[in-house]
Amino acid sequence: MTQTPTGTGGNQARIYSMDALRALAMFLGVALHAAMPYTVKDFPGFYHDPAYSNIAFDLTYFLIHIFRMQLFYLIAGFFFRLLYQKIGASAFMKHRAQRILIPFIAGLIFILPLTYLPGVYDRVTEGGAHFTGADAAAIFRDIIIWRGPLHLWFLYYLMLMYLAGLAMIKWCWPLISRYKGLERIVMFRARPAAALLLLAVVSFLTLLLFKTPFIHYAPGLVPRIEYLLYYGWFFYAGWVLHAGMKDFFPPLKKYSPALTLAGAAMALYLGLTAEGKENQMPVIWIKALATITTVLLVTGVMGIFLRWVNAEKPFLRYLSDSSYWIYLVHVGILNLVEPWLGKTPVWGPGKFFISIAITLLAGLLSYQYLVRYTFIGYYLHGPRKRSPTAAVKQA
């Protein structure tokens, strides 16, 4: 097996806090999509509540959006190195095909049509006023129209990053490892503050490749180089983080509250100014502030979980297991619940919390009875035994 740098943190022990953090990134996706119908700025192609909107939901969306996917890809890079070192290249590719490729393909075939179904049904039947054979045929034709991978896009880009990572390990690392100075640079062998600065600088430079101030949804299956470079940098940072856990974890834990608060404050400022209609801030300045905000929130939230959250606890472990499934199906559930809530006299903010509660409840129930102990669960996180005291295989 091609050797990879072991650094000071090359142990392969499970980091349950990182498991919980990965679940957080999934659940934040539910909150983000649940907020979209109630923002003042609507999203074309997505349901928008005609009776209620509030800037608080624009800020909620922005706060989550500015760091969630960056955090996810950093965690993915962390577990990429952990798993690769434990099982090797061939087993890694098989493992990731089972957990990422197969769910992605199955999601395109089964989940996306069901995701579109509520909205298409409502439009074709005029809110359920009629339902004929012609309506059924029209609905079927509509839900199988290709509209892109929707919320499953992150799995597609994740697979591309795995392939790029394996290629770099096989062909680039043997050359890099010959030169200690180059190895030191590649592995961020510097003070944590310098590594943090490097993370911010390179992510800012890759953010300049985007025409818009902030990153948006990555459509289609044609790889976009700017998305690969930007998110790939966070993926690589996660790989380096695993190699240098002993160096990076202590300061992350120590300064996590300050980093998180500073990031949240900057996100609030950006959300109120840069996203406003009368914003006159130069785009390059917005990108710089957005980069700082992203890095602060990613590192701060990570440090909080490393310091205080342990997913080895049964309840958190269960949520961690279920988060993948819930993320895959949550958009379809929201598409069903939110238009229904829009026709009710429920208090505006209450719609947001009710939609999240129903989505999580439906997701957890379907996970428990249809997924956890079935072949679907096997592909999402490996087999699970019904005995609560049984050893759980690593996801």
C-alpha cells in the first residue's frame, strides 16, 4: 500500500466528536431548507410561503449556508485519511462505493422523483381539485424530468474528491515525501495560527473563481472546476487535520467559543449588509469577509464538538447513524409539509418549527422501521444489530 504521511496524529482511533459533527452538518441542511419558504428573498423554483416572510429567516439561511458545506467537506477529508490508513486503497474504494456511489445512484432514481412529487401533484391537480388518469400520466412525466441532482450534488462532488485524493496519494505523495521541506509545507507543519491563515488565504483565492459573492447550489453532473477547487481545499484541510490532530485539536478546543462567536457576529453583519438590496460593498471585500466568517465558524464549531460533544453516547450515536438517511429524504418531506402549512392559519414562525419537527419525526420513524436494520441501512452505514448493547460497526 502506498504510504501516506503519519504526522503526529496518525492513530486510527474513532473520533466520535467528528461523527457528531458530521451529523450536525446533515441536520443543518434540514434547517436551511426549512427556512427557505419564509425568507424575504425568495428562491426561484422552490416553494415560498405567500402569507409570511421575515428577514430572520434570511439570516438563518445565511448563517448556515456560509459554513455548512465547507465543514462537511473538511470532515469528509478527515475521515478519508482515517479510513484509507486503516483499510488501504482497494478496500477504501469498495467501502466508499457502498456508502456514497450506490446511495447517490439510488437517490437519483428513487428519491428525486419522490422529492418533486408533492409540488408537481399540487400544480397538475390545481391543489387537489381533480385527479384523473391524464393527471397521473402528466405527474409521472414531470417527476422524471432531469432537473439536476438537487440536494444530492454533494455526494457527486465527494466521489470526485475521493478519486482525486487517491490519485494524489498514489502518484504525488511518493515524490513529495522525498523532500522534507516540501512535505512540511504540504502537511501544514507550522503553528496552528499559520495553518489557519493558510486555510483562509487559499479558500479566499479559490472563492475569487466564482462570479457571485457567495457560493450557491452546484447544478448538473458536469464537474465545475471552481467548486472542486474551493470545496476540495476544505477536503484537503480535513486530511491534514487528521494527520496533525495532536497539534491542531488543543487550540481548536481552547479557542472554540471565541471563534464561533466571532464567526456568528460576522455572519450576522454580512447577512444584514452584503445580502441587502442597497449593498454598495465591493465584491472582493464581501468575498474576503465571507472567507473569514467561514473559517471562523468551521473551526469554532468543530472545536466546540471536540471539546464538549461525544457521539459515542447511544442517543447521539443513533442520531449520527440516522442523519444520512434523513438528509437524503428531507427535501421531499418539506415539499409535502410546507405548502400544506402555507394554507393554514398557523403563526408564521411556527410554520418553520412545525415543518422541521414533522420532517425529523418522519425521517426518524422511516429510518427506524424501514432503514436501520435493512439492506438500505447496510449501504448507508453498515449493519446494525437490534441489541442496544451490541458492538456497532464503524460507519
